[in-house]
Amino acid sequence: MMAFLIIPFMVLGVVAILLALWIASRPRFKKQSQNPERPSSATISLPLLIFAAASGVLGLVFSIYGFDRSLWLDEFGTLWTIDGDLRQVIQRAFSFQGQSPFYYLIVWAFKQVFGVSEITLRLPSLFFGFATVCEVYLLGTLVGNRRIGITAASLLWLSPTMAKVNADARPYALALFMTATLFYGFIRSTQFADHRGRWLFIAGGAGLFSTHYLLALAALGVAIAYFCLPPLRARYAPRQFVTDIGVQLLLVAWALPQLAQLWSRRAELSWLGDPNYLAFFELAGPFIIAGLVYTVTARIAPISGLQQHTLRLFWISLIVPIALLEILGGLGVNLLERRYMIPLSVPAVIIAAIAFEWTPRRIVVIPLSYWLLFTGMAFAMNFRAYETFSTTGFQNWRQASACLDILARRDSNPAILFRSGFVEEDLRTKGGVPPSVVLAPLYGTGALSNTSNMIPLTYSWLIPGNLEYMSRAVEPALREVSVFYFLSCANCFNQATGKYPDLFRAWVESQFPNKFLAQPVDAGKGITLIRFADKTQEAKFFAATCPYVGSTTGSVISRSKIRPSNFS
């Protein structure tokens, strides 16, 4: 969903809560709610089955539509990481990704079986997304009944977040699966005190941390809830819980040196601009509203005491990581990005499923309508903006590379100034050499035949040393050419980097007054391509659209002329 709609939808959510509260306060409603009709825990109604079936089909369509479109920047990072043998995968995951090799080894195994393509890179995420939904069904059934399990699984599968992570060659779907495993193991331990639940809890926590260090904040809420809610300790003794936490810490102790190294580099790895304090609402807005409607309108206690405390567990597990990220953002450590909150989808969707199950029938239509409007608007806007429901292909590096290749051959090998959007590009300002992954969007597509005259740029225009680098490495090269191109991901800049294309154009004009004519070229979604031609010469004129007319769908990676092994 577009950021400008978050505030209106938050206001609409408040209106929905107030409307539900007003309906619940009416005398007629109070009289009827004394003996409400509740479906049996074993009863699976036909409307629920239809909803589950429709959610399954639509969720799959939304996830795989455009599944073979161009990778985006971070997915090219995955492609670069899995190139080579196992030793190289491990080394690159540690040195560049700032993550463990866990996820990348899985994708590497898929590559060995199916070859290299956009679909191959994204298949593991789709499989883990499906496994997550199955586990959320089991989790919902364990918390309440099969109706809650089906509702939770359907809501998650049909969410914009799930469609995105299913089609993203990044670790987030695996992180969701590990989060669901963590919660399922913990709830099973608190209800049955069995060893299987404890081992699942240990595996989920260690697996979540090993998938992505920053996403492990979701486990913190579970620990706090455990010590705040005594009934959870009735069957899962504190000694057992502490022992299991200790086992998790031992299993991930190997990551301590890397965490220390990442902390020492936190300034140079910072890429977010101003904190987005409302990022959580884009992820879980309709689920939070559903839960609040249930909270303010509940007149009876349809669930047991243990179930009530379990519901509180999910609220705490949702609120604690959000609050921590908000506090860190206010202190200058900005991690307020939706991708870092993805594991919170699991507690959020369980809260919503319980709310839809137990909210009185006269009121439940309000949160259901809100969810439908929110979700429908998000998918509609994604499709309008990116022509996919999952936002897959929102950076069309494949078309941009092919377009630039044609233009460059017409201009007889002009200079190409390239900015990928990886923060590591700023190492150039200190005399360092960025990892070769920063060139992956060009080499990985295999569409650009000649990069001999390519000049790399920095990530941030505002970083100290950038102007010195431009004067040293870029300005002399531009004095030797009559045509050059500026290529960058679009909108991959913020308050910390400066609006790079505009500042670059201003720099060109200041260094070469009235010499170059800048002409933007429509090279594809999510890409900025600008052609600069010398005004004093008879420059060729190009239309504002890319002359590349080939297909922009279907795998190109597997047909690359420049193999991924040439990245390094």
C-alpha cells in the first residue's frame, strides 16, 4: 500500500472501532449478547470453506503472477551470493549479506537441481510460504479450534505481505516459517508440556536468528510474555524455559563475531532515511483493527482462561518488537522498515483470527469489511503501479540493461555511469573497493554486452568524500566523451543520500556549463536512465521511451552471455 494512504486508513480504523463500540453499547445488543450463538469448535461452516478455498486460489495467483520477472536489487545480491561452490556461498553470505549462510545454502541447493533462473531463485520462498501457512493453521487450531486455524491460514495466505515474500528471492519467507515454528513449539509446551513442543521452540528460535539476525526481535516478545503471564508457566516450568533459551543461544553462538563486526560497521551500513513510525500499520493494520474491535466489544468470555492468556501472549509478542523498533528509531538507530517487521505477521494474524471467530455477529462485519477494503486496495495499487500483485519486477533491470545495450551500441560505446543502490558503493569515497555484487544488476541479466567504459558511482551523494571522488574518478572521464549515460535504481535514495539523479545533473551542469543536454529515457519500471549528449556536436535524438522492444518476461539469467561467475 502507498505510504500516503496509511494515515487515512488509520483514521478509518479508529472510526471502525468507535462504530463497533457504539453498536455494542446499545441496549438491544446487550440483551442479545447475554446468550450469543457460538458455533461449535468442531463445526466448519460452508462459508468458511468457501472463503478458505477462494483465499487459497487467489493467494497463489497473487504470489506467482509475474514470478519470472526481473530480479530487483537485493535479489541480485542473492544471485551473487549463491554463485560458485559451497565455500564461496558461506564466505559471501558472511562478508556481504550480514547474515548467516542458512537461507543461501538452501537456494544454492535449488540452483544445483533446477539451474539458474528467476523462478529457481524464488521457488524456495514459495515453498516456505506454503509451509508457513500450514503451520499457522496448526497454531490456530492449537490456540482455539479448527475454525480459527483455517481463518488464520487464509488471512495470512491472502495478505499482501505473504504474496510479496512468496515471490521474493530473499530470506523473509523462511523467517516467517521459523517464526510460526517458534510460536507453535512454545504454545504446545505451555499446553501439553511435551518434549516435541520444546524442541520445536528451540528450532524455531535458533532458525529465525540464523535466517536473519534483525528479525529475531520477534522472539523477544515471547520471552517477555512468558514472564508476565503466570498461567503460561504452569506446564512449561521456568527452569525448562531458561534451559531451552540457553540451548538456542548455544546454537547461534557462532554468529557473535559477525554481530560484533556488523555493529562496528553500523554507520557505513546505514541506508534508511528518516524513521517511518507507521511502517507496522502497513504490515498488520487490518489484523490490529480486528483485534481492537474484539477487545472493546467483548461482553462475555467465550474462551478459557488459558486461551485468554494465550491471546495476551500474541498481543505482547506483537507490541514489544514494534515498541522497541519505535524507541530505537527515536534514538537514531533506524530499523523502521516493513521488511524487518515481517515475522510480526504471525501473532497479528492469530489475533485477527480469534477476533473474527469470537466477535459478536452483528459487529464482526465491521472488521471484516475493513480487512477486505485494506487488502483489496493494497493489491489493486500494487497491480496498477507494478503490473503484479506481489510487486515482483518493480525494478526491471532486465529491460534497462537491454535498453542501454542498444543505446550504447548506437552511440559507439559511450561512458556508462552506474549506481546500483547497494550501500557498499560508498566505500569508494574512502579509497576502498566494494564487493563485486554491486555490479550484479548489470552482469546478472546478461543483456549488456559491453561494460568496458563503465564508471561506478557512490551510493550516497551527501556522504563526505563523494565530491572528491567525482572530481578524481568521474570528471576526467567525462571530458573525453561526447555522450554518456547515468543508470540507477529509481527512488532508491532518501534524506541520507540526497536525491541522487537531481544532484548529479546539477553537478554535471556546474562542472560542464551548458555543454551536455540531459534527456531521461523510459527504460523500465523502477529504473532511472538519463542520456547526456554534447550540445556542440550533432547529437542523436532518441524518443523518451526505450527502443528495446523484446519480451520483458521469461528467464534471462539462464541465458546470460555474461555468467554470474564473472561478477568477481
